[in-house]
Amino acid sequence: MSSSTGSLIHSTCERCKGFFRRQPPWRVLLIMYSLACSLGLTAHSSVGPAHLQTSAKTTSPTKSQDQSPNRPKSQLGADLSGKTPDELAVYIFEHHHCNTCHTMGTGGKLGFNDRGKEVGKNFEGCISLLTSMNVIAQVDPVNRSAEEKHKAERFQQFGCTTCHQIVPGKLGLTDYGAKLKSMHMACTDVERILAK
């Protein structure tokens, strides 16, 4: 360290000491607390995604904590950058548990596995359900018909709420849904890509 750097540090320390001596003790504590919080937030925000994924694995709830196998995991922290549209569609298909009912399809439509055939009886389809929810979202929950309540339950059951949410009077997107929208990947795009 050069002498000019050393004297700059020494000069700065002396100025800080003088400043803090002139302040009431409560103000010094407040300044120190604010500084500590700022440093803590900076350190926390600089943690890389690899560390977050590792800690998420160690703290994730177990099946015994009443977690449905069809319930998608939180996807907001998922690293989706650099994926091609085909890779992104496969990721969504697998991580949103679409594959619990669907198979990769052909001719522009997804197929159904045995569970999907059973669950899908008298079901209008995922895209139609989403379209219906646009209308149902405008109806106050207490005023919904039995059919509308049933569709709203399926909307939740089939994992649509990972990306879509009902906000007063309309159907909106969750933070994760907005992230996927910014990547031009809607539900219809997933089906179109996977059902080539």
C-alpha cells in the first residue's frame, strides 16, 4: 500500500471519528444499524443462483408435509436463460407436471397418458380452461355457478396457478408467468412446440 493511500485511509478514519463524536449516541446507533443492514442486503443479493439452488434442496418440504405430487415447485428462481424455445417448452412440460396427464403429442395436440384419460373425462382441455377462467375471473367467487366453481378448482388442481392468477376482475400472471411471457412462452406455445 502506498503512503498516499495510507494517509487517505487515515484521514478518512479521523473524519469519521470526529463526525461520530459530534452526534448523539442514538444517531450513531441508527447510522451503524443502517450501514449494517445495507451491507447485509448487498451480501445477500450477491449470492449466486448455484448457492440458492443448493439451499433450496436442503430446505424443501417433504411429501409428508402434505405436498401434492401434482403441485409444481416454485419456479421463480429457475434459471431459464440460454434455453432454446424447444428446451424451454420441455422444461415447462416436465417441471409444471404437465406430464402427469399428458404425453408428447403430434399434429398440434398433446396426447394423454392413462391418468390424463381418466382425469380428462368431461374436461374441456387446458387451453379452453384458461379461456374460461378469463370470464370466470370477472365473477365474484360467491356469485359463481357450480360449473364455474368446478372449473376454478381444476384451474388450481392442474397447476395453472403457477403462471396464472386471478386478480380482482381479471386473470393475470404471477411473477413467474410474467417471466415466461417475456420469453414468449405461453401455454399455447408449449403445446405447439411439443406436439410437432
